[in-house]
Amino acid sequence: MSYRLVILGGGESGVGAALLGRQQGYDVFLSDAGYLNEKYKTQLSEVRIEFEEGGHTVDKILSADEVVKSPGIPEKNEMVKAIRAKSIPVISEIELAYRFKGDAKIIAITGSNGKSTTTSLIYHICKTAGLDCALVGNIGYSFARQVAENPKPLYVAEISSFQLDDIKDFRADVSLLLNITEDHLDRYEYKFENYINSKFRIILNATSNDYFIYNADDEVITNKLKQITLHTNLLPFSMNNEPNEGGYIKGNNMTLRLHDERTTWSVYDFALKGKHNQYNTMASCIAAMVMDIRKEKIRVAVTDFQSLEHRMESVATVRGVEFINDSKATNVNSTWYALESMEKPVILILGGQDKGNDYSLIEDLVKEKVKAIVCMGVDNSKIHKAFDGLISPIVDTASAEDAVNASFHFAEKGDVVLLSPACASFDLFKNYEDRGRQFKEAVKNL
């Protein structure tokens, strides 16, 4: 009998897991309660992987030897409960990929904010240095698909807490933990401690040969570190202290220390602006030093890096008004970082599907930097409750076009219109990319 691998969920990670499972000789079946993208159906059919959509055939799923659960499916899902009740092992797609990665090395990045930017920057540094590597995980291809279709000696992987929840043996050679703020608590029984534990699973299997790069200025991280025993090499980064190994920024200079090496650069050389991006850049540079990348290559890469689409992306300047697309800011902390880096007066576009947001976190920055708030969502009552009486005007809009037009109306030459919604996008848009693209299109039409 061949080993039966059932994949629950048919997005990028699920299809990637199915393709890798098939390649490794497993009997693979994929099941999705929703409907699959046409391109994924074609890919599965081409290699004769059986799949179903629009519902689950319980018997077929419960006959599994092992289940790969897509990260978007919560534990409270009825099908997941049934699988757990039968004690069928459940793993994540990154665990399956790890199983077949061979001798390849992994740099894994997690955190509540800045994951995509930091992952992309590390990948850019590695490519600049001529390393043969792939960008995988929450960004780009799924890890499993990359291992199946185009294996590399090095993987730079953005990893979410949901992906970490179902690892068993997964281990990265270099792990980065950027920060931990309250996010996705609906998936963690509304207990912050559960979410913290999930993030720390990135070093669950770390050894004395591995490295753990972490933000020493994040109290949540440092408090957790006091409670656990680690068997790995710690490399903290900080703006408050000067660690013996790791990195720190003092004044306008970043200093990196690893073993006997020490190097110092000006933060003015960084392509990425804003205090939060200084943290991201520092973490990326430490990871690059661990990989023995030459200092000159690291410096070139952090100087010419282009920021990501939908993350503090400069769209255009229209009659002296700058438009910035930060649609990827789907929580309040991300918006805090965006506002913190602003040096001009801001017209702020907020709103969408609320995830239990606490807007008091950005109250001081809004008072200091924001001239007007343009709400873009189906229900904007929480934003009004937080800022009515603090900021005027606050207006409601229900499309990207209306939001851009209203913002332009309130803006003067020298102002910035910042789309940094602090919310999920699913009330008016397909996803944050769709929101960002509609915003950019509306700016172009001004």
C-alpha cells in the first residue's frame, strides 16, 4: 500500500504540497471546501493528482496516513476536528518541504510586521552576492513547490505563525524574529500568549550550529527568552543597547559584530527609510554576515534595494501631493510604522475589515502628523469612535476611487496621501493586493 497524503486546502501552499507529495511517490488527494483557481486545477490534472472542490468527502480524507493542512484553515474547522479525533498526523506544507530539502540551508523569517520586506531584502542581498537561492513561503512560491520543481541550495523563507503551528522537525539554519504584537488573536483563542508561543516555534528544533537573530528592543520577545532554555547562537539587534554579537544602531550609524568581525555603516545609506526599516535592515545584514557574504556585497544590496509593491510604495506625485500605497498594512501596528516614518503632513486612508483593532496605539502619531482621515470600508464606526473630535475632517468613502478623490481634495502641495488601512481588505476588495492596485489606478486617473 502506498502512503496516503491528503491535502486540505487548494491554495498555493496546498497545491505545492500536493505536487511535492506526488513527486515523492505518495498517493495524494487534495480537498478544498471552496473552489480552486483554474491554473491550480490544470497543474493538478497534468500530474494526475485526484482533487475535489466545493466540499469534503469525509471518508476519503479520513483514510489518510497524514494530512497537510493549509495555513488558512483554523483548528475549529469541523473537518480538522474530525481528523484530530482520528489521531491522523497533521503537518504544515513547510514541514513537508523540509522533509525533502536535502542538504539545502534555510533562512527563516517571522514576526508580526516587516516579514515580507525583510525576507525580500535578505533574498536581494543573497542574489547580489551571487548565491543560488529561492524566495519561498508566505511570499512568492510555496516552499514545497520550489523543492519539487526547482530545488536550490538555499531557501529564504517568510513564515507565518499559522505555518509554524503544524511543524514537527522543521529547522532553519538561521531564524529571524522581528517583533511580536497582537495580531490574528481570533486564531489563538484570543490569548496573546498562544500567539507568542506560536512565533517562538521557529526555534523549536534549533541546534548549537544554528543562529537566532532577534529584536532585543521588543519586550514581548525578551520576556519570553527569559522563560525558555535555548540551544542555539543568539544574535540580538537593538537601538537601545550594544550587544557583543549581533547589531545595533547608535546615532546614525549601524554597527554589526559577528565573531571577530566588526563593521559600521551610516543609516543614510539604507534604501529603506523609517525607524522600523532600520530594524529590518539591521536584521537582514546580520543574517547576511552569518551566511559569510562579503561586506561590500551587503552594502551594495541594502543601498539599491527596491521596496515591495503595496508596502510603503511610492505611487506618484500629483500637483505636489505624494501618494503612497501601504495596502499591506493590515493591522494597527503596521500603520503605526508607516506614520512613524512620515515627515510631511498626512492625509490618511484607513479602514476595511476590522480584526479587533485598538486605534489608541496610533492616537499620538495621528495627532502629530495627520490632517484628515478618509475612511474606506463598509463599516467605519470604530474609526469614527476613535478619532472624532481628535481629527477633522473624517469622511466616509466606499471605493478606492472615492477615497483617492476625497484625499486629493483635502491635500495641499507638500502633503502625503497615505493608504495604510490597518484593516483586512475583504469587505470591499479581493485582498490587499487588489486594494493596492485599485488605489494606484485611481491615483493615475487623477
